[in-house]
Amino acid sequence: MLPKVLPKDRLLVVAGALNGEKIAQLWRMNPDGSGRVRLTRERQPCAQPRWSSDGSSIVYGVETGKTSETTGETVLAWRRCAPDGSKRTAIPAPELGSPLPKLEVVLSGDYVTGFRTPGGPLQKIQLSPAAEKFWDETGISGGALRLVSLPGTDAFVLAVQLAGGNREGKWHTAVKVEVATGKAEPWGEYGYSGFCTSPDNRQFVTCFNRMVKGKEEHVVCIGNMDNSQKLRRLLTSPELIFADWCGGKRVV
């Protein structure tokens, strides 16, 4: 019997085709991949699961097979369920994002050029030569922006999708930006389809695609915010995986 509100420091919800399944379903598990429990048996793939802020429910999308004429993206039918997968109900399309943490990012066209603290002056982002080389481009694309505060520092992380990809072809990259100076340095490379942090903001889970012997595979990895280069693989799926950490801080 699950409690009404689940512990916020140990549970993930994942949408993926696991255990030999061909269609992505919702799974609940511990951050080490143990305690895996299947929550749904949808006829179409599940995507973009999100815990509610109090851990009492999960919102997720189900692919409809239709494509939006405006965005070109797959249209999802949205559902809400209890943490054990029961009480599934249809809901309107939710707002999945959240306000950026104490910072306003400034865009110039499609690129991030600076930021402001609440009521503060514009601070321009200054890419170091290493960060510029790290990106293989000079702009920070706003279309795939992620902003996460780094624990114990006066800094944050910007993550973007490279137009051409990097050596793996499917990765995304991030830099650490100091709030006081705007100086940007390399931070890490990871995926885009699911990036979420633990409630204490010290660990993160990321999902990405990669090519292995000419075939595409989708993986979920976990890492520490203070050592973003070292990732530990939790899961592998033939279909795209999404993940969210119960109680984790939302990123946009």
C-alpha cells in the first residue's frame, strides 16, 4: 500500500519501452534503477511524465498518432494517475515548465546573450575560449534552454542543443555561468529529452539517444551536479525515454 504522498528523495517516474516491451509505458523506480514497477498499459507510447509538486500524482502524455500543423510535433493526449498507476483520468494539456530560479534569461533572436537577477542590471554572458570550443558554435540557442542552479555556488548551468551535434551526433552541451561576472565555462554533455534534478539539487537524471554499432539506443543516466562528466547508466530502451524525479526542481 503506497502512502498518499511519496518520499521526495528517492523515486523516479520513467516513460520507456523496458523489459522487452515494444511500446513506452510508465514505470516507477528508485534512482538506482531498483524497485521497478509498471504503472500503465496504454496502447500508444507514453511520454513526458511529471510528478506533481507534492508527489501525490503523475501527469503524462500518450501519443495520438497525429502531428501538430503548427509545431510539427506529435500531439499528445494527457492523463493523470496516482503513484501506483490507478485512478487514470483525462486532463487538458498541462503547463509543464516552471519559472526560472531567480534569474531572467535575455534572448537576442534565437540566442541567449545575458541574464538579469530580479530588479538587477543586464549581465552579458561571456564565453571563454574553452566554452566556445566546447560548443563548436558561438551562440547559445534558446530553443533548447535548460537553467539549473548549482548547489553551494553563485552559479547556474545553461544547456543547449547543438545545431550539428557533437562527435556522438545526438548529445547536448552545457556551460556553467557565474552570476557575478557572466563568465561561462564548460560544464558537461548530456541529453535533452529528460533532465531533472533531485530535491536537494545535488544529483540529476538525464535521457539521451546515441548510436551504438550503427543502431540508435535510448538511455537514462544519473550523475552528480558537482561532477557532470561522470554518468552512470540506469536503463536502456529501444524507444525514446523520458524521466522525472519526484519532488525534483523543475527546469524550463
